Amino acid sequence: MLPKNRAAIVGAGIGGSVTAVELAARGVDVVLLERAAAPGGKMREVPVNGARIDGGPTVFTMRWVFEEVLDNAGTSLDAELNLERAEVIARHAWSDTERLDLFADLQRSADAVASLAGPDEGRRFLAFSEDARAIYRTLKGPFISGSRTNPIGLTRRVGPGGIGGLINIKPFATMWKALSAHFRDPRLRQLFGRYAAYAGSSPYLAPATLMLIDHVEQEGVWLVDGGMHQLAAMLARVAARHGADIRYGAEVAEVLTERGRARGVRLADGERIDAAAVVLNTDSNAPAAGLLGRQVVRAAPPTTPPQRSLSAITWNLHAKTDGFPLMRHSVFFSTDYPAEFEDIFRRRRLPREPTVYICAQDRGARLEPAQNTAPAGPERLLVLVNAPPTGDTHPFDRREIEQCEACTFDLLQRCGLRVERSPENTQVTTPAQFERLFPATGGALYGRASHGWQASFSRPGARSKVPGLYLAGGSTHPGAGVPMAALSGRQAAASLLSDLVSTKR
């Protein structure tokens, strides 16, 4: 007999885990199926030389999203995790003498910008931040927290008085064009253009709307004690506390349907799990690629290779460092930013000189030296450079990786950072490996790229085209990133609950 109140969730990434918490806390019989050995999806841990190192998202923002999820589950973020607000959002470097810290305090950041690039640029930074704040406030309720919509629907949600606000979000200007109007110093355009990469996109193609990330960071960047994977583990723990049945090593081979409606799943080992509804926390392209059975290929529109977002090459290291004073988050910029994105998105090759991001997991985010000095022994590092999402068609051979590695660590050394590397203390992940971890993506880590003004409306919403089948995760609305994936999970849960009530009636 079909369980009338059971939901099967495929994937224990952030979107699926939040869906599980929301549903289980409301009495739904939840079975959460994850083919890996632990929750998190892209928010994974990588074992290196006896250390466990974050291998995915490393920045925790929009705390209010998780506060609301946990409040609905009868607990709180402070009760479940140890968090510290970062005083320094990130440290940036262009050479061994050019550095800039951005702070949680806006005026302090403006003073730092003025010190690097002059007082006029400091004032322009404040104007830029005000623009970012206005964009965020315009979109937070009707788009970021709301269900998927189209441009006309967004206009209606904002209301007649908000038309001016919609114009001011600069949907038709590229991020680079908007930044060029704000800043004269090319280093600042490069720095704030990086926000496009946070959504897996090129600043030369992405809309200026993504400037809102500046305000998101100003609202607070938080450090999670034990690493970001603890957030995923916490969500799984809370879901289980409310009765969710979480099964690891459970690979879903097919979504089952009956009369065109999702009715459960079949596992790779042949086991059938019946359910009244199914939530896919996979990449939205997985059903279109036929990875979940022929009956659900129409669930969401396919993502073509040219539409894919950035992939990455990452080095997880447990190694000693010297020289450059790393913060928890540090960025080292290439000397030719246009060429970097030309290589990735047009030529579909590894950048000849990549921009490098480092998360130093054992460092703090305060200016006091005691909070940020390197450990006496090895420290945990995630080193990341952007790469093309061609992991399903290109093998990324050893020679290519070694060449990219040489360029990456040469740039770090020019900026003053030395890292003691060896094969024993290093784990490399390429786009081809990301494709194996997250099939039907080519290794793309953010779903579709946010290129063009319509890109934000092209992501599928929570309700798929197959009744009873719902979508969650960073490839769905409202977009990529940890809090956005969580919001997608909330949307999936809300849609499913609403439809269950309607079905019962």
C-alpha cells in the first residue's frame, strides 16, 4: 500500500537536508537517501595525511536562513553549532606589496580601500556598497526568499512602488560594466568582479545584480567551528532527531512513477521504496540526462554544456606554510583577469594564470596575530582555481594538472606565500572527478552560469514537470551558494506540503 505521508529525498546535500528537516519537523515520514558515506554533497570533507579538510563551500553567510529552518525545528543555530563572526571577511593580494583586507565594519573597509587606491576610491567603495545593499533589499523578499518567477511576476511581487527598485538592480548591465562605472582602479574592479565567480560565472557576462553579494558579506561572514562540513552534519542530526530515516551508501537508480506521478524510487541494489512524493537534491540536469530513469527525463529542462557554470581544480593540503600572513579566507589575483575567463568560458581550457582562493581552516579571521599565526606544524588548506566544466569530455591529464599547479603556486610565491607540498600531503580534485561525484554536470559546481539578464529566471523551481517530483539544490531557484541551496530546500518542502494537503482534500 502506498504510504500517504512519506517523502523520499534523493541526496543529502544542503538542499536535501534542509528539506528533510522542514518535512520531518512537520510530521512527514522522511527517508533521506545519500549514495556517499556522509551528508553534505559538495560540502564534503577530504582526508589528507590524517587530517580532515573542507573540500567544498567554505563561506557561511545569510545566517538568518538557517535560524529560520532551525526555529521551525524547535532549536537554534547557537544551540547546534559554535560560530564566530569574522572581523576580516577576506584578505586580497596582487603582489608581495599590494594587499587589501575587507572588514565586517564598512567604514574600516572604505579606509582600507582608500589606503590602497586613494581617498576617491574609498568614497566610491561606499557608493558601491550602497548600491549592493539596495539590490539585495529589492530582491530579498520577492525573489531570493520567494518561489521561482519570471520578470513579469517579479515586477508584480515588488509592486508599483518598486518599479524604480527593479530598474536600479541593473539587470541589463554586466557586472564588469557596472564596476567600471564605480571604480577607476582596475584592482578594485577585479576584486569585486570576483563575486560573479561565487555564482560560477564570468564578471564580463554576468549581470550587475550579483553585486548584492557585497551586502550579503557585510551582513556577516561566520566561521564554523570544526569546518563547514559540521553544518551538513548538524542538519542531518536535527532531521534524524525528528524521525527522518537517513541512509548512506544508498544510490538511487530510478524514480518510479505511476500514471505519470512520482511514486517512489528504486535503489541500485534493486530495493524499492514507495513514497507519496520524491525530492531530487541532485543537479537539475541529472533527470534530463536520463540518470534517474526514462519516466522523469522531462522533469526539468536540460543544461547544455555552454550553459554550465564554473568548475574548479582544488588542492587539499595538510602542509606547512611560510611568508604571507593568511587569514581564514585569502584571494590572490592573476595579472590578466580577462584572459582567465576567456580561457575558461571561450577556449574551454585551464587558465594560463588563474586567480587563487585559499581557505586556511586552522586560521581565524581577526587582526590580532594570536588569532591568525600559522600552526607550529602542518595546517589544513583548500587551494582552489576556476576551471572549465568539461569533466565529462576532457580527462585533465597529469601534464595539464602539473602545469596548472606550477602556475598556481608560482603566483602564491610571488605574493610571498610558500607552501611545503608533497604527494603525501596533497589531494587533487579535477573537473573530471567532480563529474564523477556529481554526474551530468561536467564538473560544474553551481548549476547554470548566471550569464545574461534572463539567467536568474532560467533555473527550475521546486515543482518539476512531473507531478509529485520536486527539485532542490544549488542548480535550482534561487541559485548557487550554501544559503541559496538551503532556501531551495525550504521551497521544495513548502511546495510538497501544500500539494499533499491538496491531494488529501
